[in-house]
Amino acid sequence: MTGSGLHDALAGAFEQQRERLVAVAYRMLGSRVDAEDAVQEAWIRLSRQDAAAIDNLAGWLTTVVGRVCMDALRSRRTRPELSYEDRLPELVVSVDGGVAPEDEAMLSESVGLALLVILDTLTPTERLAFVLHDMFAVPFAEIGEIIGRSTDAAKMLASRARRKVQGTPLPEEEPQRQRAVVDAFLAAARNGDFEGLVRLLDPQVTWRTFHPRGVMTTVGAAEVAAPVLRGARAMTSVLPVLVNGEPGFVAWGANGKVLGVVACTVVDGRIVELLTVSDRKRLDTMGLPARPGSAR
């Protein structure tokens, strides 16, 4: 086979692995763009290798992508000025019931906002061990080779990560039930119904607000309901949306400018997690739907 033929064969074999590699990298990095970059880096390294010396291409590529992702996560931790961006999961916002074709791949890979937030609290090695073993069934022996640890050490890392993740709330399977809860939450907020809001919130609900100065976390139904009522007074238009497949809404103020995006995780008829983005710079890059009644 000629050099060109070898390259084409290698490229074809790599493309067969691309979708899986992007899925691994997305769960590691929480960003579709960063995941694509990690996989592209793996291709660059592969193109410089003697392909004949690689016995297991899938395993080799998983190792490279895993190490690239760990390096990226470690770089984030050493650059505190990036902490806000890195702690905010990548959000795909679409009108409820109308997901754009270009967003379908992203949504199919999404693992829920609550889980993405928890994954960001893990160390890079914990995250790699958990993602590869619990989500992609990679043997611990292979994970150990990727991170330069023993098989037993890889098991311990995954176990430690699993304990941190176990408390993550999982949304109900029925989208209509989730939407009904969020719609009732919105109605109570706009009607100034404090007691109604508290009934719709889990007693230990967690509300994370991402704004230009960082992240603010509020825990507790009454503690969340009070500022929600204050914020609702500024909302003049609201549009139900899906945020990474979970129900939420976009709110606009009297001046026609977007106030923020809110995503909700609903479990057993109550909201257990709220995530709000109010950073104007970030909102401007999210490609949000048009305000109801406005023309683009």
C-alpha cells in the first residue's frame, strides 16, 4: 500500500472512533468545543505515529484523549482567572419542543446539568476514572495505564468519585411532568406566591447563579424562594426552553434585554436544582431564542 493509501486507511479507522472519542472528551471537559479540540489533538498525534506499531487503535486513542483531557483539566485548575468559565457547563438552549438539528448531537451527549456541575468538583484523575469506567466500561487496568497508576489505585479513584456523584439528583423521565412543575414555579413567582414556590421546591434545593463576579450558591426552599420573588418582579417576558434537554426558561426585562437563562432539575414533582446564567457576556454568545413578540 502506498503512503497515501496508508494515510487514508488510518484516517478511515480514526473516523470510526471519532464519535466515541468526542463523547468521552465531552464528559471529561463539559464542552463540545473543547472535546472536539481534544480529539483533533489525538488525530495529530496519531498521524505522527507508526500505525503498524499500534496493536489496539481504539485503546491507543482512548489513552491519548484521556491524557489530553487530564492536561486540560489540570491547566484549568492552575489558572484561577478561568474558574468561572470552566465551572459553567456548556449550555444548549432551544425552544421547548423544537431542537435544532445542529443541537441534537450535543443533547444526545448531555449528561444533565446537575451531574456536570458535580463532575467539575472531581480531581482530573477521579473524573477520568469515573467517566471511563462507569460511563464507557473501560477496564481499570487500562485506566491505570492512562493515569500512570496501578489497577487498584484506579479502582479507588473511581470509587471515590462515585461517592461524590451518588447524591446527584436524576430528573424524572417524563418531560411533560417536568415542564408542568417548572410552569407552576414560574406562575407562583410571577404571582408573588411565596408559599406556592416553597411547595414546588425541594427542602434542600440548590440554586447556583453564574454572574460576572463568579458563582453564588443558595440552599434551601425558603432561602431560594425569597430572591426568586424579587427577581420575578423585573421579568416582563418569559419563554419556556430546554437547557441541555432539561426544562427551563429565558426571561427578559422591560428594556427588552435578556435578564437570564434558568435551568431546572425536577425530581418527584419538586425542583431540586436551579442553575441561572445572568452574565451578559456569556448570554450574548449563547444564541438564545427571540423574545416573544419580537422580530429578528
